[in-house]
Amino acid sequence: FGQIRAVVQPGLRRFSSSPPRILITGGLGQLGRGLAHLLRSRYGKDNVILSDIIRPSDDIVRAGPYVFADVLDFKNLQELVVNNRVTWLVHFSALLSAVGEQNVPLAVRVNIEGLHNVMELSKQYGLRLFVPSTIGAFGPESPRNPTPDVTVQRPKTIYGVSKVHAELLGEYYHHRFGLDFRCLRFPGVISYDTPPGGGTTDYAVQIFHDALRDGEFRCYLREDTRLPMIYIEDCLRALAEFMSCPEGMLRRRTYNITAMSFTPEEIVRSVRRHIPDLTVKYAPDHRQQIADSWPEVFDDSNARRDWGWQHEYDLDRMCDIIIHALRVTPE
Ligand code: AKB
């Protein structure tokens, strides 16, 4: 009976066994703080440790445990896992698609060597390991509309190559050593209070800030570039649901998930319902070539069937919420 205890803190679900102890790497990127908030509400504040190599602000420290963790330093990670009795690891550290192309050696180190460290550590300590993958794990030879879970993957960015490597290595460690590896391929994630870090889909975040501040938006993709997208709330809920899913429900270790697919022209139309005078200029740059090699529509039917994935936000609903929130609390 030693393991069996009920958690009675207000607002928490009751557990028949101990809640997980979760470490999030790369925690000060676009997703970490929101995920920590969500998981802390489910599993208790002190059971979720946010980590990064960045000096945290006061509100990050106030929100719950925050530690320094360099994913390139195995011993540092090992010490954190041991000292904090970590049982789940969410590995967010990575250079995204556009920024990865600007510094390939760094992307190789962070995205590939960093992954090797967390993978090995998760194997040694029996952790449940979540690694996000991406629409960027596909390339021009993949079917683009729709793109299924299993198909040709020949990405043309170092980011995409590193994510295919993560998917394959994780699946191999699962098959060979029984590692509880879980991976969701995310589309472009849209948030308004945490900036994305150098991706190709970032225009769909930037538009809200530029439209409200200047009434002008310069888009680095062509107006007809269709890409799969998801609102951050849906993305984080998907991750939390997938991580808490009983093993028996999973029929694969890597799933596509998505909520919508739109073009710059379509998001502009949706934003103009609130800001009719918005002016837009299209000036495609190097990111156009990356976007042109990615899926237009993602097939996530396996996730919907196997573990009940369902999105809640479509384009208009997401735009309504973001514009309202940014008007109430301007930057
Ligand atoms: C990027 O644009 O690089 C990311 C992604 C789709 O993985 N947002």
C-alpha cells in the first residue's frame, strides 16, 4: 500500500497512485510555461519542474520550481532526474526550422546530441519521455494533402532531419528497450503571450501583434501558402492527454495532430473581421521554400481514433480570443 495515496490538495484530481514528477527541458520557449501551468493544475505545483539555460523572471520562479538544465550536459540532467525523482520528461529544447538553417552546427548539437542525452537518461531511469515532432519532419516527396502518419519523410531542413531522427530513435528505444517514448507531430502552434522561436509558421503569431499595433502586416510567405496549425490551448491539452493515456490505447509511438489548415490570405480575412483597415504586403523570403516542402493538410485520424484527440479551436474562434486578449492587455 506504500505507493497508494490520495492527493487531496484543492483543485487536483485524486490519484490512486503517486502523481508523476515531471521535468520540462527548453521550458522557456513557446510551450513550456503554458504546459507547466496545465500540468501543475493536474499534478500539483511541485511535481512539475521547468528548466532552461535562461535566467528566469520573478513570475516564472513564483509560479513553481525552475532549475538550470543544459541538455548537452548529461551529468547535469542525470543529477536533476535523480535528485528530483523525475518520472516523466518533456523534451522541448530544439532550434526550430528557420533559425536552425542559420546555425546548422548548433542545431545538430541541441536537436541531436541533446536528444541522445534525454533518450539515454530516460532509458536508464525508466522515464516516460515526450519529444515533439513536427510537420517539418516531412518534405517535398511526402504527400501534402493529406499527409498521413506513415509515409515518405525526406525533410530538407536540419530541424526536420533531427525530428525524423528523434522519431526513429524513440521508436527504436521503445522496441528494443521498452522505453515509454511518446511523440506528437505538431503543426504550427499559435500563441499570443509567448513568442515562437524562429519557425516558418511564426507569421501566424506575428500578424496579431502587428495588426493591433500598426494596422499593417508584412508577410514573409505567399498569400496562398497553406499550412496545418493549432491554437496553443489545444496543443498543450493534446500533449497532457497523450502523456496520461494508458499504454494499451496507443497503437503507435508517433502521431500527427492538427486542428486547422489555413493560408495567410485566410488568416488575414479572419483578423479583418476585427481590424477592417489592416493593410498587408506579401514579401516571400527564404522561409517560403521551407513552407512549400511541408504538408498543407495533416491527417490526424489515427490520434482521433486511438486516444480520442479532438481540437476545440478553429481559425475564427482562435482569432476572436487572441484579439480580445491582446486588446484587454496590450503588449
Ligand atoms: C516551425 O515553423 O519551425 C515550427 C514547426 C511547424 O515545427 N513552428
